[in-house]
Amino acid sequence: MIPKVDNFVIVGRTSDGRTFRPSDWADRLCGIMSAFGADHRMTYSPYVRPACNLRGDKTVLVDARIHDIEPLAYNFLKNFAKDNDLQVELLPDDCFL
């Protein structure tokens, strides 16, 4: 059976509600997935973006299409959330269109 690949948000709160540290974790995580563009500037991947939610928590938006390009990167992001006991929220399939 093939596991379903979902769009998801990693929220900067642990399962027990504590704020995840360091405070720039989302920028660091997205920086790992960034690349140099044609203008020789580092840019975030269109599939992994830092954001925040209405509560002011740092978040990382993950587009499931990254799985088609680099499954190991997708799995790394899923495991980062799991290993750090971070909250994960699933997103609708069409939210990145």
C-alpha cells in the first residue's frame, strides 16, 4: 500500500503546547530547502515556506508536490516534526494552487 502524501503545516508548538525553540527554527528549516536562483540570490523553495498562524506561532508550509521532486526532502520534513514532537496540521490538496 502506498502512503498518502499530504500538504501540511509544521506548527512551532510541541504536542503539550510548549513553544519550540530556537525562535528562528522555521527560517532555518526553510533555509535547508532553499536554492540559489538565476540572480545569484538564495530563495526559499516554492514547496517549503515559513509562515505564521493566527495565534502567532511560527510555522512551515509544506507542499506535497515536493514529494514528486525529492521524496527524501518530504520525508525529512515529516520526520523533523515527529522527532521534535511538533504539531502538524493537514492542508487541503488545492491550497497551493
